[in-house]
Amino acid sequence: MWLGRVFSVLIIALGLAACEGKFKIYNGPKVTSIQVHKSQRKMYLLHGNELLKEYKVSLGKNPVGPKQFEGDGKTPEGVYYISHKNPRSRYHLSLGVSYPNSAQIAFARQKRKPPGGDIFIHGGPLRPVKKWDWTEGCIAVTDEEMEEIYSMVNPGTSVRILP
């Protein structure tokens, strides 16, 4: 009985230690918006007009032009917001982007196609990739960068994705 409790405490402590590096603490200025410049492959975290951080990003595997339909391999363009945080992402950690909006849904329906969804800012894949733009439409950074971004950004933060 005593040995079982010690074992349980040890397992919990090891589990918390493994997660510790993944969840960083940020005490700086609030990130009020995110801008992604697709043509530059850059993402900027801003506090008002003040640049807090800059990252190189990978985009959808067919990055030119706005996302219109599921499976088109494009990263959306427009103004969105961070919908939620996902600590159990297949891609390390992720932040949900509120794509599609009502106009994008209506356009896709008019064309009798699904608009797609599940757009995230996330870390890297479990396996290495051979080309720069590799996602299905998401915005990808390294796992280490994603840990920092995840700590800095909260749901409701504005996301502006530019061509």
C-alpha cells in the first residue's frame, strides 16, 4: 500500500516535469493582435502598434490566394480571432483560428463545396518535412516558438492574415 502511494506520487511528479517545458509563463505586455504576412512568410505578435515578437512561418502547401474550400491547401486571408488553445495538438501545441467566417461559408455553399476549417497556428509535425510550405492551410512555427507563442496569446486575440 505504502509502495503504491510512493509510485503514484513519483508518476505524477514525472508527468508534471515532462509538461513543464511545454507550458511557459509570459509576464510581458498583452498580445493584442497577430499579423501574418503570407508573401513574406512572417508572423508578428503586437501590443497595439508595438512589435513584441516576429517569427518565420510555413503555410499551406498551395499558399498563394485565400482559402476557399476544404482541401485546397491554402492558408486563409482576412480578419479572424484566436478561438481556443489546444494543449493536446498533433502538432505540439496549437491556437485555433476562427476560419471560416459567415461570408466564406456562404461562398463555399454557393459553389457546392465545403469551406474547410480546423485552421491553427501550431508547432511542427512529428516527422520532418521536405518543403517550406507543407500544412493543409495552417500557420506553422517550430515547437520551441510555439511554446512561446502559446504562453503569450489568449483566446479572443485578433488575427489578421494578409496576402
